[in-house]
Amino acid sequence: MPSFPQPGTVTICEINRDLVTADHLSDDKARETYAKILGTVFSPIPFEPESLASTSNEQEAASQGKGSLGILSGAIQALSGGSFKTIFQPADVKLLQDIDFHSLSWHDHKHIIAFISGPHHVTICNYEDTDEKTPCVLSHESQKDVKVIEWRPNGGRTLSVACKGGICIWSASNLGNVPSVRSRVHSNTLSRVSAWILVDFLQSSDSEQISALSWSPNGRSSASFESSSFTIWDVSQGIGTPIRRGLGGISLLKWSPSGDYLVAAKFDGTFYLWETNTWTSDLWSSKNGLVTGATWDPDGRMILLSFSESSTLGSIHFASKPPSLDAHLVPVELAEIKSLTDSQVIEKIAWDASGERLAISYRDGDELYKGLIAIFDVKRTPLISTSLIGFIRGPGDNPRPATFSFHDKFKQGPLLSVCWSTGFCCTYPLIFRSNVVP
């Protein structure tokens, strides 16, 4: 039987398909369970939950007809030229609530977590450094209406923050290692917060709202989609090059782990599969609403998609190696979501880098199951099959998962972090390997 956390309890971790709970949120239960195995405790990080209730910001951005997104590396010449047609219209304001903005991010090589903790604030917690155990809140006069954050791959401790008017680039400083700061940032008054320095601000044209952002896997360049173009950013030079390719109204973009493919989804329910060696693409369409979430398998040979009007996931499998775009879509039924929760719509998804654990939140449904996160065991043989392990319950009264993400490079198994509507960012180790658990 799947593990079900009783009302009034909180989930602590998974131990071999058993989701362990406690009566209240504390580090004591963590020390008794997973800390004996991992040697560390991931303490919950409090923040002000009211600060996340900023739907007016999304509505303001949408009413201006502006979306954004991206990451492209080495594609400036390949994508230049072509016509542009705007698809995103003010009538699509309601669609913004369906998109899973990337608002929680683990550093690739460090136990450092960052998450959006307010309309204009980002909180960072370093679990490795005893001197930085107290969370640090990043704020700046240029950092307004934050929508997306992401650590730069292979770029040291560098965090990008997508906001209204551009992208803030923060970098950590320590003794003997002070990052250089762009001259255009010097005039700002609050460029240093604790051990973090705002080293650059990549300004968008016409102060557009950046609502999606990503880094190429090699960490060399980033791009954002705006109302009229992709922008390819050479971060080392602080220079952005607009790319016009008729990709208006894009709501989501995800690179494959190898960088060979990316998926770009639109608000009209269509999505592109791009092959990045030759920069060719195929256009797909969905009958189940727009793509609200996308997550790649560890090998980059398949991608899981969630849709705004469905309780079924879609799994796209590539039939051959790059640069081929030959692929087929296979439905992934999650019968337990329907039968247990009575929900008809999947809300958010996250797939850990090992491909063995899948986290899913869902909309509406049975009152007993509202606000929980379903955890599935995943097999790829090669088609995806799932088995429900149980549910995670957050702290406080009527908790709902605002956002969640896995630590992709945690060596001791899947590590899921969740920002709850009740004002806590909690981390859940999912431990199940027989050679790890005594």
C-alpha cells in the first residue's frame, strides 16, 4: 500500500519505499533517520509565505503581451533571420498560472539551494559551510518581480535571477576570490549582500519582464525569450544578441542533459523539438492543453511532459541518435492519481537525475489528498512504467507545494526540495538502495 501521511503529520524522508513522518517539523526525526545514513541534516528554511501571493505581477506581465525564456549556445548565426509572429495575447493571462516557473534551484556541485522567497527576493542556504548556515536573502533595486532562478553550470557559485527589466547575475565572494563587477552595476546602491555580490545586470529591451530562463549545459551562454526575440547572452562579455525566428508566445524551454536537444513549448498548445547540432526542429501539437512541465531522462533520449488539461503524462522517445528528430509520443498513465486523489489534472512534475523517482503535484481532487506530492518509483525498459510509493505532506495548515525540484548531482540518491505555501522550504532525501541503507 502507498504511504499516506495522516493530517497533522509532516513527511521527513523515504527509507526503502516507506515515507517516514513525524508529529511536527524539527531536526530530531531527521537525525534519527536519514542523518545516520547521509551524515547531514537538511534543516527546513522559513520564509514569509504571503510574499509568494503575487499573481498580480503575472497578470501585469501578461497584459503587456510579454513572455520570455531560454538558453542557446553557439546558435547566433544558425538562428538569425526569419520572420516573427506574436502569438502571446492579453487573453492568455489565465494561462500563466499553469506554467511551472523554475523558482527553486540546487547548485550542480555544491549543497547550496536557492529559491524565490518573495516578489523581489531570493533566499540562498549553503548546507556545506558552517559559517553560512543562516540563510541569506538577495535583494537589489534592479531585482524586481522575480520569476525564474538558475545556477550557472560549471560557473562556480553564480546564480542568474530573471526579473522585470533583465537578468541579475549574482556571484559568491570569499577571501582571495572576489568576482569582478561590471561597470554598469557600480552605480547601484545595494550590490553586496553578505558573501554575495551582484556582478552584472543583463538588461532587456523596453524593461520587459523575463518569465523564463535557462542555461546551456556547457554554461557558456544564456538566453531569454521576450516579446520579439530570443536573446543570446554572452555572459562573460555581458552582451545580448537578439535572435528572431518566429517563436512568439513561448512559455517553457528545457535543454537535454547532453545539449543535443531542447524542447520549446508555446501558449497555444504546440511545442517544438529542436536538434541543436544542425538547428532543425519539428512542430508538435497537443490536444490536452499547453505544456506545463517538461523534464528529461538522465540519458537525454526521452522527455516527460505534463499538460494543463490532463492527468496523463506524455513521454517522447527519440528513435535514433542526434541529429535525428525521429521521435514518438507514448502516454504515461498514472492510474493512482485518478483513483486515489480523484484529480483530473497534473500540476507540476520533477524527475530526479537518476531516473528512479518522479514527484508530481495535482490540482483539486479529494479533500483528504489535497496539497500532497505523489512520489513514484520509475522504471525505463525502455518505456516508462511507474509505481506509486506514497505521498509527501508539508508543514502547517493546509500546505500546498508552490514549487519543487530535485538536486541533480546528489550522489547518495534523490534529494527533493519543496517550497510550501505555509512558508517553509523543506528537503526530503529519498533513500532506497540496499547498499546504502543498513
